[in-house]
Amino acid sequence: MTPPPAPVSATPLATRGVGEIAFAESLPEAVTAVFWALTHLGNPYLLLALVALAYLFGDRVGLSRRSAAFALALGLCAIGLTVGLKHFFGLPRPPTSYRGDLGFPSGHALGSTVFWGGVAVLSTRGRWRRRLAAAGALVAIVCLSRVLIGVHYLADVVAGVAVGSAFLAVAFALGPGFDRGTRGGALATPDHGHVTALFAVALALGLAGLLVAPGESELLLGVGTAAGAVAAWHRFGRRAADTTIEPSGRALAVGGGGLVLALGVMSGTAKLADSAAVILVAGALGAVCLLALPLAVGERSGG
């Protein structure tokens, strides 16, 4: 008689430490405090705020508005991948972690790989090799911080980087493709259809994640945001991409205030609301507001 398969918790991955947790516990408190600060370079809400700022101000920060929207879609995809995979594997964090939820793969590692790697590919600032090197350094810092503050095993962050890198390669290869014909400039230039398609992929990944993690508020917010983004970008994405925002007090007040309000409502709802429907609606409305901000504060270019 064939024995039943071993539960996930009994697999070698469940005891996947290689001594890194003991090393982390031996570090001076001052060193740990530094890495507690550095770990926020992979915080999903910080990354959302950064890409929203890049989207609002467009080329002024080295990303076209269309590329910034593509980066936002990459981040939403990362949420669905992270939560879905964590619940699929069901592996806990180290016993030293202050958080008691699931740990494999690392969401910070996966998300920062997708975000910083995607921005490096999409940006027009500097040489692409330097951008990729800078992105790699940021991801490495985030990964190291997750291990040294005791919230992940080394295997968790390695898996997060691997999944994030693989997803980036597929997203760009099947979307805008790569162009290494110049030493500077963007390595990929997505068009309107690429952005719409990637928002739809983010929605599909989020819905798939809900099959294994139906009550996850972060995932519900991501699904709502992706759904709102698909509709909004399809409806007025071209106009938003062609809108020019001139620096002014009004632009800063309306644009900055709109960003703070939309992001605050989205994150606050995800943390405080008990209703899945409320979180989904907050995400959808937040996406519409964020993508429509250029239309509220700028002027459409003649091209």
C-alpha cells in the first residue's frame, strides 16, 4: 500500500534554516536597527507610493507615464504571486519573527525584485547596465535585511528573487520586449495595449490567489486595484499618458493631495475594514483616482 504524501510542514522546506537565524540573533542591536530601516525599501505601500508619484509627474522622473503605469501593473502582479505562493506552500516564518504568518517565498524579496528591476528596465535615466546594477544592489539590501531582522530564512528571499526575476523576464518578453540597441535609454517601451494586458494579468493572478487565500486583505485590495486599473486605463489611459503637468502650486496641491488621499484610503481600508466587498471597492476606486490624476491637474499635449 502506497503511503500518503507527507504534509507540507513535514517537508525539508519547513526546516529550511542554514544557521542564518542564529547569526542574526548574535548581531548588535545597532546593526539590526539599521537593517530594520533598510527593509522598508521593499515595503509594498512605499513602492506603490513611489510608482504613483512617478506616474503623476511622468518623464520628469525618468519614467514615461505609460511606463510608470506598467510598473504599477508589475507591482500588482507581485502581490498576487506572493500571497498565492505563500498559501500554496504554507511554510511558517522563523520562530524568532515578530509576525506569525507565512514566510515562503519572501514578499519583500519578490516585490522589490519586480519593482526595482522593472523600473531599471523602463527608466530612461543613465546607462541601463548601471540602472540594473543599482536595482540589484537595492534588492540585495532588502533581502539581507529580511534575514538579519529575523523575519525570513535565506531560502525565502532566494525563492522570492528567483520568482520575481522569472516573472519579469516573462512579462517583458511577452509584452514590450527588450531593446539593447543603445547604451542609454529604456530597455523596454510598453504601449497602451501592453499596460492594459498587464493590468489584466494582475487581476487574473489576484483572483487565482483568492482561491487559496480568500480572506487576505492585501490580496483583496490588489484585486480591486487591478480591476479598477483595467477599466480606467482602457477608458482614458491614452489621454492620461499624453497629459503634460507643469510645475505649479495647484499641481502640487491637487496632485499631491490626491495621491495622499487615494493611497491613505486604500491602505487604511485594507488594514481596518472587515468586509471583502469594501476592500475591493476601495481598491477599484483608488486605482481610478490614481490613474485619473494627470487629467485633473495637467494639460493634454498636442501630440
